[in-house]
Amino acid sequence: MPAPKLDLKFRLFLRVVALAGLCFAAAAAYVLFETDRSARARADWIAEVVAKDLALQQGQSHWIKGAPNQFPDLQRVAAAIMAPGLCIAYRAQSGEILQRLCSGAAPDDTGAPQFFADLYQRLFDAGRESARPVSFGKEAHGEAVASIDRQSLIGQSWRETSRLAVIMAVALAGLCVLVYAALADALRPTRAIRAGLERLAAGDLSARLPPFDLAELSAVGNVFNHLAGSLETTLAERQALTQRLIVVQDEERQHLARELHDEFGQAICAVAASAGQTARQECPALIAECQSIARTAAHMMDALRGALLRLRPPDVDELGLAASLEGLVAGWNARCSGRTQFSIELSGEFDALSRDFAASLYRVAQEAITNAAKHAQASRVTLRLGMQEAAGPDQRAHIEIDVDDDGKAAADPTVRFGMGLLGMRERITALGGGLSMDTSRPRGLVLRARIPVPPAATPACETRYAA
């Protein structure tokens, strides 16, 4: 199963958010390291101050006679340097702590979660002591020790980090809104590009893209417009050529039909008449053979009439499209002698159609019915012709031609149609329409043509059925 695709706007948004998140994480790490560095520097400074004060106390007890010997006295310096969580002490050279002063942790420094305390302890070794030697003269008499309570230090770090996290969360949310809005505004022209591509894919070659501010999108729009214009021109030239070829083809059919009617038809009639007359007048013994010749000539004449009807359809301009198609269906019912039942359903009024357009519709229906009669092995063939009114002021009415049969199914309908499908498609394309085939049923085929109506009279709503 393919992974769901993200649109460009959301993908860029995620990348910007990820980059901002990395920056904020780096800032949080910097705050943690800076907090630990500041705490260590403060502990070192306090240890240095305590060491100097203790050295001063030793000097006073040595040089001033009668001075009270209270060494070490950390209370003298504690008032100036003590802070929540701070511990100061004096450690003798033997390692024994002679005096220690500690202040309790502030209430705000006890709320750090356990995961943060474990992480901070693992990274920074919180609570480590800072020691400075206490020297008098050239001898060291001990060490001044300063340390910050681990819980207090972790609490201070958590307070600073959580405050920064709130600020960063608000900033990130604001950045997300601004970035998403900026990307949505910058990528708004892609909607127009997509709509233009969809119109082009649907066959609307008049689709054009507006100019864009971005140079990249402007280049895409220029290429799109050039391509659509080239396709529109090429298709128009192809349709004009196809229409001309269809006209030439129809003229050739009419010429061939006249030649067959005038020459071949008269010759068949002459053969039939001559055979009967010769048998009666000159050779009565051959009357039976001459009658057989006459019957064969009559059959040939019937076949010729059918061929002439297919080469040169009835005058649609005089009979009308509906009557011509009813005659076509009736002719096939007569030829098939009940093996296949042909029927026609007409919906709408077709008298206002132009002669050439009506003749083209007749040719499409004729080719579809002929194919179904010859190749489908169907017991039922239905021709449906309907006039669909325009859905809006900017749209045109259209003709729908459906030929539905219950014959054998074909995996590839083009095999069943052969060259007839190509001729129908070219004729329908020249009229600006489209051809489709429905093979979803277990048996049979539905061939459907949808052709726009040239500007003409408004169609009426009338339904007729004939069989």
C-alpha cells in the first residue's frame, strides 16, 4: 500500500517546524549548560572568599595579641554570601570538617520532576564541591569548601528551563501560524495550476493560466499556456482535416452509389427481364432455369438495395433524423427475420438540427447498429437517441447516442468493432464529441456517444418509442 502523500505546503511547514524545534532544543541545552557553569563559577568564587576570610582570621589571631581565638569562624562571612541551597565549610588538613554552615533550599527549588533530576545529575554531576586552600605565610592550614545543594541546583535549573520552554512553546506556536500562512499565500497559485491541468486533462484546451508573481511559477504558467495553445491549434486543424475527409468520403460513397444504381442495377434488371423473355419466346424448355436466374437476379437486386442504403442513406433533410433512424431499424428487423430484435427510443425534438449534423448522427448510429448486427450475436439491440438541454448559460445542448446489445462480451471491444470504431471516433471527434464503451456487464456492450449540438433551435421534450 503506497504511503499517503503530503502536499508541498504541509511538507515545507513540517520542515520549518522541525528546524525551529532543533533551534529551540539547542537554546534549552545552552540554558542548562550556562546554568551549571554559572553555579560552578559562583561556588568557586564563594570558596575563594571564604578561604581569604579564614586566612585573615589566622593572621589576626597571630599578630593581634589578646584577640579571641575562634578559628574557624564562618559566621563572619556567611551573612554576606549565604543563599538558598549554599553550604560553606572549613576542612582541616586531616580531612575533618571543623565547621559547616548550610542554608535550606528555597520552596521553589523542590518541584523538579524525577526524569529531569536524573538527566541533570548524569550530565553535570550536581552538588560537586569547590575547594580553595587556606594559607598563612607559606603553609596551608586547610581548605575552604563551598557547594550548592544538588536538589536546589536542579530546582533552579528546572525553573529556568521550564520558563524558557513556555516562552519557546508560545514562540513556536506563533511561528507555526506565521509560516503556514506565508506558505499558503505563496503556494496559492498552485491551485490555479492544478485547476488548469484538470481542465486540460478533461479536454478543455481553452484553459489558460494567469500571470504569477513568482518567477518559477510564471515560467510554469508560460509553458502551460504555450502547450495548451499548441494543442488547441493542432486539434482544430485535425478536426478540420477530419471533417474534410468525411465530406470527401461521403461524396465518394454517393458517387459509388449512383454508379452502382445506374450501371449494376440496370444490368441486373436487364438480365432478369432478358432471361424470362428468352425462355418464353425461344426456348420454353429452359423456363425453369431462366426462372432460377431471375430469382438470383432478384436476390442480387435486394442485396444491391441494402448496399445502396448503407452507402447513401435516405435524405435526412427531407425525412428528418428520427424517421431515417426508424427506417434504419425497420430495415434491420426485416433483414434479420426475427433472429435479432432491433428497437429505437427517441427523446427530444430533432427537426431543428442542420442537415450535415443530422447526417453525421445518422452515420454514427448506422455504424454502431451494423457492428452489433454483424458481430455481437445479440438477440436484442436498442438504439437510444436523446437531446439533452444545456445545464447553464455557458454550456451547450448535446446529443446522446446509446447502442445497447446483449451479445457476447469482448475483453477488447476494439477487436469487435475493427475499422468501424476508428471511423465513428473520427466522425464524433470532428463534431467535438466523445465516444465511450461500457463493458462492465457480463454480456453485451453499451456504446455511448456524446456530441455537442451546434447553435440551433432550443430542443423540445418529447419521447417516442418504436420497434
